[in-house]
Amino acid sequence: MAKASQVKAALDHFGDELSRKKNVVGLGRVPAKAAGEWELAVYVREKVAEGALSKDDRIPKTLELPGGGTVQVTTQVIEQGLVGLESEVPGLDVL
């Protein structure tokens, strides 16, 4: 597991690459089960079976930060749904 600062470093280092993957609508961090530990959240429009995605579009289970020592940052894929401005999301009524 990783500390919050390590997840931030992973977001800085891998964010552009992860954002380009099919189905990804956002990135962030979420608390891990262990107290004080964090995971990198990859928000997707819809969770799909790993086999339904090309190798290039699969989210790795862990990311290894470059630099001194080995730091593994765990990813968590979270189904978010379609994300956009209210005017851009079909079927979403504006109040």
C-alpha cells in the first residue's frame, strides 16, 4: 500500500497515460483498508471484463513509482458512469 504523497506522485507520473485509456472518466485517490494507506482510484464509465479490453486499455493492478526503492501503488477501478456537464449528458434534466 502507499502513502497519500506516493499516490499523488503516481497520479503525476501516470495520470496522462491512464486518462487516455478507453472508458476512463477520472482519476483520484481513495483510502485503502489499512489505516493511513491510500490507493489510486481510476473511475470508469462502466466496468467491463478484463478480456473485453485490449491490453493497452487495461488498468494495471499496481503501478511502480520510478526512483529510489520500490514503491507499489495499488489501483482501484470504480464504476462512475458518464461524466460531463449537465448540458452534455443525455437524459439529465437541468433544474
